[in-house]
Amino acid sequence: MNVAKRALLLAATTIAVFAAPVASAVDYTYIEGGLIARHDYDTDKSGGRLAGSLGIPLTPLAIIAEYDGTGSLDQFSGGALFHVPLPPVLSLYAGATIEHAQTDAGTSTGLGGRIGVRWSVIGGLELDPELRYTHLFGEDQKSYRVNALFRIAPELDLQAALQGGEDRRAEIGARFNFPI
């Protein structure tokens, strides 16, 4: 076997080995939105939330973005997520974000981080426990979050989340998945 055929065989084997687990993982390309009740940065208000993720094909990376608006608090997050699938039902992830928030008292830009597990339980139910960290307005905030998704159609999930700690919120909405 010549060198070119060996290189092609090695490349095909490498892609098959690494692409198979990524393809069998939960989907990281979606858009979701809904209602949010939030208590943070001395505000206690309700509003809207819009978030999305774009999985980069054949890699364990996704680009993430989120906006929460509650009248007196607008917060934008954008960053990247590294995910490791553990087929058939788990995916571990960790991500970093740039955070920007605006309140009636002013604006702040800082950093954030998150680490969690996406777990496909049974019958279209997915649980997503997560730890979050944000640094805004000179404060370090740590919180824990549990997100639940229930599949109602092939690309559509109902979504509900509770978050506790220093950033407390409750959310309800829907997620539309874009299978790649």
C-alpha cells in the first residue's frame, strides 16, 4: 500500500472514530425562548429570554448566546462550549462567556463560566443540571441550575428551568432543535 493510500485510510479512520461519538451526542444546535422571573442585582422582575447554540460539525464545540430582559435588567452572554458525549445518554460540557449587563444604575462587562451534564433520561425527557459563575458589577455570583426539556415533536421541546444561588430565576418556554 503506498503512502497516499495509507494517509487516506488513516484520515478516514480518524474521522470515523471521532465523528461517531459527536454524532450520537445530544444536539447542540437550537434556539429557545420564553418567559423568565428573575431576582438578581437588586431587581425582582419578570420578562423574556432568548438563547441559542450552534454546534460546529465534527467537533466537540458549540457557540452559545443568551439574552435576558426584565425591564430594569438586560443581560447578554456570548461564548463557546466544549462538550464531551458519553453515548448513549450523557453529554458533559464546560463553557466560557463574555457577559454584559445593563441596569438602571449602570452597565458592566465581565466573564462567565458554566459546567454541566445533559442527560437524556427516558421518553423524550432531558435533564440538564449546571453550575454557573458570573462576574459583573464587581461581584462574583455562583448559582446552580436545573433545566428540563420534554420532547413534544421531532424538533420541538417544552423547556422549564429553576436556578438558585446568587442569581435566582425561573423560566418556561420552548426549544426548537436544528438537527445537523
